[in-house]
Amino acid sequence: MRFNVLRSRCNYIALTFLLFSLLATQLKAQDRASLVKGVVQNNSNEPLPGVSVIIRNTNTNFTSGTSTDSSGMFTFSRVSSGGPYSFTFSTVGYKSQTSSGYNIKEGITLSLAIKMAATSASLDQVVVVGYGTQRKKDLTGAISVVKGEDINSYPSNNVLQALSGRAPGVQVIQNNGSPGGNVSVRIRGTNSVQGSNEPLYVVDGFPLSGNPSQLLNNRDIESMQILKDASATAIYGSRGANGVIIITTKRGKSGATRVDIETNYSIQSVTKKLELMNAREYATLYNEGAVNDGVPPRFTEADIASFGEKGTDWQDLVFRKAPMSNTSMNISGGNEKTQFSVAGSVFMQQGIIKESDYNRYSIRANINHDISEKLNVTLGTTLTNIKSNRKNSGGGNRGGTLISGIISAPPLLKPYKEDGTFTVLGTSPYPFIATVMINPLNFIYEQSDILRANTILTNAALIYKPTPDLTIRISGGIENTDDRTDMYTTTKFLNSQGVASVRSSQFRSLLSENTITYNKTFDKNRISALGGFTYQNFHNTYIEGSGSGFISDINQTYELQAARTAGIPVSSYVNSTLISYLGRLNYSYDDRILATVSFRSDGASKYTEGNKWGYFPSGALAWRVSREKFFRNISAISDLKLRVGWGYTGSQAIDPYATLNQLISSKTVFGDALYTAYAPGTRLPGDLKWETTETKDIGFDLELLGNRLTITADYYIKTTRDLLNVVALPSSMGFTSTIQNVGMIENKGFELGIDADVMKRAFNWNINANISFNRNKVLKLYSGQDILGGAIGVTAVQDNANILREGRPIGQFYGYVEDGYTDKGKIKYKDLNRDGVITNVDKTYIGDPNPDFIYGFTSSMSYKNFNFSFFIQGVQGNDLYNVSAINNTLDYGLGLNMPREVFTNHWSPSNLNPKYPQFAQNSTTLASNRFVEDGSFLRLKNIQLSYNMNVEKLGVKWLRNLQIYASGQNLLTLTKYSWWDPEVNSRGGPNSTAQGFDYYSYPNYKSITFGIQAGL
């Protein structure tokens, strides 16, 4: 009922806006005064938003001001005839200029086209912020900008991968290296336990429900703005606590039609191979283990000799050098009334594990059209089709999954029998080998996991300017995704009779945004005011069917009715709504004193009555000290701005219906009949409030040496209150758990970014560097109770590996501490409470997945037609929990292959201080600091050399530019981590606080790329 009333109010406000616009138009029709309009562009014919435009008539002392809109357009209406009039154009980073001597005739429109020359550093860069744009010099919040050319320089299937290391305060963690694999993004740390910790992604004004990794091609992106503090993100209210990433796609510009084409081809390979035991070492070690276990040797000397030196290298059988290609074309152009950009791309990646792949086909179109001098319409559409065959069987135990099987499979066994079928590892001639071990080729060739997805994102807006200072924007959009996953295990797979499952989900998000913006410049004062309301609805359906026991593999998942045993079908429906009111006021006095105040009120259907609405205010002040008279004589400092900000943002943190008492269906038997029953769920619904994050930020922007050196620094404190989490209940209540507002988390840190034009002559050299420090701490939990997580389920260890505890960092690793070896070569553990036995109370903090700092460094050089650049990314001080190493270094006696150092450095009477214990089956293993490794790394993320052809000498008139390039990705990694790659996060995900785990993950890859860019 409450939301029906809100919708009525929304319709009433929209009608008021419309009547206001019609009235303004009617008044204009009655006024016979003249109209002045124009467009301001830079020397590359790109529009310049936010330019201050002052009109003066010295004879009548008439003065008026306005500023250009996002298309570089400005308008003055009701200008009296006569003259002479002069126009002054100014914006930071461009040379101010005055055009004078204009006489205006009654009823005649004066049209101006202005070109502004940039100063040495073009420091007026226009930044896209929430629901608008601002000059970078006018910003009061903490915002980082990543340009499209930086994103495009890194070949990847995921635009978020290209963001890694590019902006201070932004940590991008690769969950695994599979084609189409997801990443986790954290801006200024982790804020929530129950809810998502991913930022909000806004693509061309549309807030996405997830992330854009499966939607956009890198070449489609013009820029990415990362909004980090509350003064920048509070305008997004309940979705702004984790930061906001605004993605702007390429748009057309007036002028001749341009065609830009790029194609590249990459060869990928695994970053490194694990050095595992060969056949001779394997047999020798297991013979030694048999002696230690008091059983006869597994192999004779003749057996060992017959195995040869190497045996089967299962890594070589599964990994491959795999191609990756990306071809894109963008056609753009237009005239003064209509601009367009149409693009298409084909991305194809084969994975470094055989039979894995990822293919994406996308089409994007952006159109801008001026219906009249006051009315403008824009339309943006992206359509994406994805097909991927996934081989990312993370986790596992004793070779029972693909990744664990690659490591565990014995090197002395061949992959195929003489009849061409797969060797059955668990029933080989050697009975000591674990029966659960599966030949990894089963997963490669006899199991499929195919994802097909279609995504449409469409956003349209009607923009009306009844006066030069007033803009009314009515926009709407839709995000629609249809997913289908087909999983099939053939009858040739070990012990399989054929298993099929089909999962299909449909997601739709409808958006309506209505805003009104007022911009006014008078004397030294500039005001920009924004108000509006939004409505967004989320709708999701899901269905799943399955079956097992198939006569033939021909139809796979396309004939579930042929299964001998049908699975129970599953379906679901979820619907939620978010309604918001928002407002923002920006004020500037003489470009010296800057202020921003914003407020948003969000109403979400997820919460209970009385708590549905959340309120999120923010404020910020900035002082451009360099504009003061006392500062102007310091020639070395081009610009200095001090900033301070404060505000509240939120996180919804719960799923729809979490506050309702739901009935759960089940099946029960009475007599000989099967009946459907409904009963309350096991989770008690609670009266929940929003998670709220308070952020305080202080920073400065400094530009030196004629804008050639830019330094940005920020210090922040973020405190999240009313933390939502699951709380266990006594079983006597009839419910096992509930969700409550139980905790508080703090993040605080420092960020530094530097951009420098080292040389600007025939040889140009630019460097960009950033470094970020973040410290988080759990301040409060429910009744002070710990939250255990990071469950480990391998055979050797069954335990929780991380902990949330008051006063400690989020997700800190928790376990036992080793204390050398016994005189029999068994692992000893420290008895921390000195009670004579090792129990849970002897656990302590054994590592921290949170890094001390993260950093990035980019160097770009050019000389004549050559360009050379390299990009270094690093993480320092973080730990990784190597779950993969538990079984594959300590689970002795079951035939698992292991790293070679287990063979060379284990306990024996002649080696009393080794890395590994005695090789014997009766060893005891606990979740200890042994498996925590230093995850720090420094990586040469990208290195590229390009050459720009002299197209004039080629004599091809239709060719505008031509560039060829070669690049390498992840070619060098400096790390102490022992496994495949330190950039891994097996338990990663939006809601995950279990960071830093490596649990048999699909390895990362390195690649070499060759490409060509052409402009027609």
C-alpha cells in the first residue's frame, strides 16, 4: 500500500514537471526577444561540458551567465536586441577567451561555434558523477578516473581485470584464471559480512544489478570513474557503501563519419608449472613410506627402472597453449543535430585447460538527436551473447576433481589403456592409490558445463531545456538477462550412467529516473542544483530440471524425459522494488570555495514496515588555496585544492523476503501416497534495519610545474554500523537461526596517486603511480561471539580456517601453530594454553589475507612513430591459505603425487630439520600456519610496443591512421608463493569475507598479443 502511494506521488511530480515545461514554452512564444545559442568544443571537435559562458552588453550594463551542458551546448533566451555584445568563455585547463562585437537583431537567432585551446595539461577534465558531470577542478569528493586507452591496453575478457592497479584504493582480485572467470573488486576495504562488498556499477546512467564483466567489450569504454568517499557516493544512497564505478561508453561526435577497427590475437599459457615428482621419485618415496608404515615396499627395483625417469606429465596432458582473439569495429559521426556511435565486437578465448572456452558477441549503439533547440533525445543499447564451456571444477579432494586430479594423478600411470579407454586410477594395479582419484581426462572430454546467456541493456532519455539554466531529464531503461546452463556427464565418465541438468534463469530490471537540474553563474558565484526521483524494479525467475541414467549420450541435456531417474524440478520467483528521492547542491565562489551537499532517501520493499526507508546525507568543502592572492606568487605550484567530506551511505545486505515468515514446501509420505506439505522455514524472520556506513575523508589535489606533476592524496575512516549477519538460535525455539543487526566494522586508510609528464619534447614520457593502505577491524559482533568461516573439507583437515573477532581484521586466518617435529618425525603443535593436550583453545591467528598495501605503476613513452609502455601491479603483505597443499603435501599413503620438494626435503634420521614430516600414513594433520604463505607479488601486468604508420606516405587516402603493436601480459611475476599463481581467490564473491584461499583453482595465464588498429 505504501508503495502504491509513492507511485502516485511520482506520477504527480512528473505531471508537474510537464506542466512547468509547457508553461515555460508558452511564455517564450509570447516573448519576441532574440535567442543566442552555441556549442563549445576543443581543438579535436570534442564537446566541452561545464564551460562558464558570460554575455555582456557594455552600453546597457547587461550581464548574464550560464554553462555548457554535457554536449557542450549553451543557450541564452530573451536577449534584447542591440549591442555590441561580448561573450567570455572560461574553464579550468583551457585558455579563457572573449569574443566581442556582436549585434543582435530582434527575432533573429545568433549561433556561435567556439573552439577553446587547452593549456599545457588540459586540467579541466570533465568527470562523470552521479546524475551529471563536473569539471575535475570543481570536485569536492574522492574520485579517480581511468581512461579508455588504459583499459584498452590490456587484452582481457573482463573490463574489471583491466582496472586492476589503475586507481588508488581499488583492489581487483582474480578469483581464478578460467575464461570468463569473475573477479572481486573492493574499494577501500570490506564493509559487510552478510551483504555484497562489490561496488555499484553504473553504465551510461543505468545502475546494474551485478557487474559489467559479461556485458561490455573493453573497446566500448570511453572512461571509468571510481567514486570512493561518501560525498561522491551518497547520491546513490543504499547502494553506495562499497563505492560506485561509473562506466561511460563511447559516443558519436559531429563531423565526418569515422570507422575504427581493431583486431588482436593472443597466445596464452599457464604462468608456471608445478614441479611435481617424476615416476622414479614417486615410486622411491612411496617405497620409503611403506617401510615407515611397516608394510612391504610398493615397487621392486625392476618396477622403478621400467617407469623411466619422467613418466606421465599430467600437466602437459591437460594444459595447452591457447589462442585468444578480439575484433571490434566502431562507426561514429553525425552533424550538429544528430550524433551516433555503433559498434560490434567478437571476443573468443580458448582456456589454457583443454576444452574450456569463452565466446562473446556484442553490439552497441549510442544515438543523440536534437529534436529542437530545447528538446533532445538519447538512446543507448547494448546486446551481448555469451557461450562458454567451463572447466572450473574448483575444490576437491584426493584427485576427485579436475584441478586436484591434475596434481594428484600418479606419474607412473599412463592416461589411456591399450584399448584406448581412460585408465582408471583408483583401481590401477597399485591398490594403495585412493579409490576416489579420477583420471582428469574424464573431466576434459566426458563432462560439459555450458553457459549460454543473452543480455540486453537499453537506456533512453528525453532532455528538455525550457530555459538555458534549467534542464529536465526523463529517462528509463531495462536490463534483461536470460541464462541457461547445460551440464552433462556422459556414460563414458568413470562410474557414470549419464547425468544431465538444465538450469535457466531470467532477470529483468526496470528503471525510471526523473531529474531536474538548475545551473546559474552570476558574478563570481556558480550554482548547480539537482533534484529528482527514481524507481527501479527487480524481477528474477529460476527453473531447474535434472535426470540420470541415459541409454545414449546423443541428446545429452536436450531430452531429460529420457532419463531413467528424474530429478525433482526446482523453480523460484523473486521480486523487489527500490524507490528513491535525491537532491544535490553544488556551489562555487570565484573557483576558490567549493561546497557540495547531497541527500538521498531510499525505500526498499525488502525491509519491514517502519524500516523500509533509509536516509543518506553527505556534505563536502574544498578550498582552492592556489586561487588566493597570497599564493599566486608561488610559481612552482599550478593548483592546490584542499578537500574535506563526510556522509552516510548504505547497503541493503539482505535478499528479498528475508524479513518474512516463509513457508517451505516438502514431500512427505502418508500410507502409500506422496503428499506435498508446507512448513515454516528454519530461519526466524527479524525486524531489520539498513546497514549504514559513515565515511570521513580529507584530501588534497596538488599540481606542480605548470601542471606537469599532479599529486592526489586522501585519508579516510569508514565505519559500518548495524551490520547484518546470521545468528544461531537454540533448537528449542523451533528455528535454527535468524538475521539481526549485530555488528560494526571499521576501515581506515591512505591513498596516494601521482601523474607526471617527465618529458614533453620530441621524446615524450609520462608516468602514473598509485599506492593504497587500508586497515580494517571488527569493532562489534553479536554478544561478542566469534564468526568462524573458510571451511576446509579435504580428507586430511576438516576445520574452519578464518575468523571474525572483535578487535581483529576481517577474515584473519585462524589455526594451530607448528612446533617442529617429534623424535619420530611427526608434526608437533604448540600447546598455547599449556594444558597438556592440543584442542581448539590452542588455535590462534596465523595469517591475514588483507594486504599492507597495493600499488600500480605505468610508464608510457613515445618517440616519433614509436610508443612503448609497461604497467606494473603489486600487492604486499597479504597471506594466502594454500588449501591445495594440505592433501598434496601431507596426505601420505594414498598414492597422490606431490611437489618434488616433498621428496627432497622430508624428515628422516639424516634430515632432522626439514620442511615436511616423515613420509608415513599415520601422520596427524591440523589446520596450521604450515599452509599460510606470503601472497605478496610484483607483476609485469602488461608491456607493449607499437608503431604508427605514416599513412600519408602509404598513399591510401581513405586511411586515417594505422597502428601495429605487440604486447605481453603477466610475463614476469616476482613472488614467494609456491603454487601456480598468487593472484587467486577461490572463495571470492560479492558476499565473501573468506579472502585469500587457493583451493584447487583454475590457474592464471600469461600471454603474448599481436594487434592492429586502423582508422578509416
